[in-house]
Amino acid sequence: MSYKVLITTSGIGSRLGEFTKYTNKSLLRIGNKPAISYIVESYPENTSYVITLGYFGKQVKDFLLLAYPERSFEFVTVERYEGEKSSLLYSLSQAKDVLQTPFIFHASDTIVLDQVPVPTKNWNGGFRGKGSSNYASFDVLGARVTSMYEKGNLMPDLLHIGLVGIYDYQLFWSIVDEVLVEKKYASFLGDVDVLMKMVQQVDFDGIVFNKWLDIGNVDKMNEAKAELDQGDVHVLDKLGESIFKVNGFIVKFFYDEQICKNRILRNKMLAGIVPPIQSYSDNFYRYPYVKGQLYATVANSSNFKRFLEWSSTTLWKPSTDISASKMRELCEDFYFTKTLKRLKEFYSSRGIIDREEKINGILVPSIKTMLDSIDKDWICSADPSQFHGDFILDNILQVEGGQFQLVDWRQDFAGELAVGDLYYDLGKLAHNLVVNHEMVDDNFFSIKKGRDGSIELNIHRFQTLVECEQILFNWLRENNMDIKKVEVLRAIIWLNMSPLHHHPLDLFLYYLGKLKLFQVLNK
């Protein structure tokens, strides 16, 4: 039969707090892909979708068209998606004109792993579980829905999960109009207000879904992430940035459109080293999924030197496109101005004072004191070269033939797209041999604050990466490169990273960077 699927993405996702500060909740990464992908992919490829757009609506539209060019989408803009007289029911009503046919309403925060039935009759999706204080619910007699309830019913048969098949669509829309007027477009109105009336007039089957994941609040979203994590995407989550594996592609998201634009430009500059971008929009780009082994999982003492040699000859190619004085200016801005700016914001948001303090039993001066003591002519004297910019093992693939492919390159070096400082790449690599995604994911680090204000840091390192670090420093010596500069930049990178990550990783990186900067400066 002919039917459509309605997905409402217009709401602001207020229960998810800062996670929806820069994007729509339907685009939050759950496992390898955004929530909306689980919904789209749960229906046949020839399905027609109707998507309501509101909060970050352009992002939703751009993602769907980029990730699923073979599927059919109709987009309905909801102008009033927050504030007075906005509601889920109002958003639903805006799709009335394009849904004059049987349809399925699928809430954008509902993920099910069971097959969704076609709406050849009216049905309401339910789940047997606890939580009726937080969810609407309903009772069934045999297969028929007998009553719908708002949140708070004590002993319902099933929880309402926001997945409904509507066969009698004309009656549905008639009741929608009636309820909106009757309740004066109240902001609490939703699909349940319509279903409560509709089940008294026509038959509804109760459909039990055995696996339901709700991503409507932070706790439930984290449960869904743990449930659906397949380990294919190894990244530390950042607000305003994400990466997805969807439909045979990698799709990268940036809230900052300039970053996205520069990444696309740099993709062309790194041609042959990185996968080619196939299509893009203001906030997204897409490139083919590259088959290979994540180098973070296979790097060891027998192949790491070969990787360094490959990087030296293939990636870090010297450039004469920029003067030495300009390169020094870029380095000072990147290593010092940017660091101090980020730390200033970090101090303000975390209530930290930059001062002398004891870390792991060592009295460490303020960061400003240490940065001021660094010879800027030394640290900023860089030979310009091609660079990656986020040169960590999780952004490197070992592909067929023992060669390498790089992903997730940085957008610029202090605003410069074509060239950068290869020592920055080396600093990033050295950082990653100590602090890596697996270590963070498994909580192999700790930070404690004593009653006297002293800080105690601890980290569990993998022996394989300790050996790779030794190989890196030996390789630097063999090539007459400056190990101390790499170590200083590694400490500065930790300080720079600290404001970008969650608690307590943010504080761990900050104090690790502070301690290691002091130790390397006093070698």
C-alpha cells in the first residue's frame, strides 16, 4: 500500500541540555550514526518521508539529502517551533497538507530495532517496561487499545513510545484541528491528546516493540549510545562537531561553516593522502568509507618506524609558499595567542586560578610564567611544510599493501590552509601515544584534589604505545630533529585541548599539560 513516514525534528530538544546547543537532537551521534539514520533505515528504500523542520532545520535537511540521495524526502518548515503556542501537536499539524494518505508518525527521539508494520490499519507502538511516570501509556484488551493515558498512570499495560500507524488519516487531522483550538494551542499538546480521542472512535491495535531506545534525555541517550556502539567510529565527542558512518559513507558535521569550508579546501590540497570529498553542504561533507585497519589498533614496534618514514616522505613535504617571518608569526599566534585565549575562557568557566600549585608532589609555577619563559624564536622557527593538523593514530588507516590513508585533517594552521609546522604534527602524535581514545573510553586515567589543594594525576599507558614513543624519539634523534620542541608542543597541545572536553578529562588534560610543560622546560 501507499503510505508515508512522518518524522518530527522541529523541536529544540531542551531535555538534552548542551548537547543540542549546536545541532538538532535527531543529528546526535548514537553509535556510528545520528539518531535520524536509525529511523530512516528502518523503512524500505522506496519509502516517502515527510520531515518537519524547525530548530537547526537546515542542518537536518542538508544531512538527509547528503547521506541518502536515493531516498525521497518532503520537508515542511515549522515557523513556530519554540515558545508560546508551539508544541509537538502544532508541528504535526503543519504537515497536514502533505499527509492526506495513511502514514506512520515516528518521533525523532525514538529508535526501535524491530520491523515497523505498514499502516494498513491504525496501530500504536508500545513497550513493556517501567517508567510510566515519565512516559504516556496505554492499556490493551487482546490486541485492541482501550485507553490512552498522559504521564503518571501507575499500572499501564504498555508505555507509549512515539511510534504510531495512522490509517484513518482524515479522522486524525480532524481531531488535531479540534484539539488545537479547544486547548488554545497549549505548548504541552502532543500526539497523545489526539490518540486519546481517536481510540474511542476507531479501532487501534497495540503493537509491542521488543527493543526500544529513547534518546529524549541525557541518561537515556547515553544508554542508547552504549547499546548501539559498534566501535567503528573512534572519536572523542565534541560539541559542535561530529562524525558518522552512514550508508557506506563517512559524513562529517561542523557547526562552524568556515571550518567545514576550509576542511573541504584542504581536502584538495591533501589529494592522494586523504579520501576525496564527494559532496558537501554548509555544515557537512561526505567521503567514501575507506576499508583498512585503524592504525591505533595495529601500531607496534615492528611497523611504527615505517609509518614515520612514510609520513616524512609523503605528508611532510617542504614548502616555499610562505616566508620565514610569516611562518614565525603563524606559530606564535597558534602556540601562544590561541593557548592563552582558550585558557582564559577555561579559567572563567571552571573557576580555576592560574597559580603555583603542587602536582604529583612537584611545585609547578603558573602557566603564564612558564609560557613567558619559552624562547619564542626557538619554538616558532619552523620550516613550512604540508601538514595534517590532527595527526593521531585514530585518524590514520593502514590500507592494503601496508600503505596509509589519513582522515579527519585539520582545517588550517592559524588561518593558513596550505602549509603548517610539521612539529605540530609531531607534537600531536607524541600526545596521542600517551593520551588516546581507548584510554579515555576505558577511564584509564584519574585526577584527585587533596585537602591542601594539591593535584594527583595517574594514567595507565599501553606498553605497545610506550614502545612506539621510544621509536619516535629515536627517529627524531636519527634525523637531527628537536625532541625538546616536540615535548613542549605536546604539553601546549594538552593545555589547548582541555577546554574542549568533558569533566573530568578537561581537568586531567589541563594539569597534565601544566606538569609536563614544567618538567620539559626544566630538563
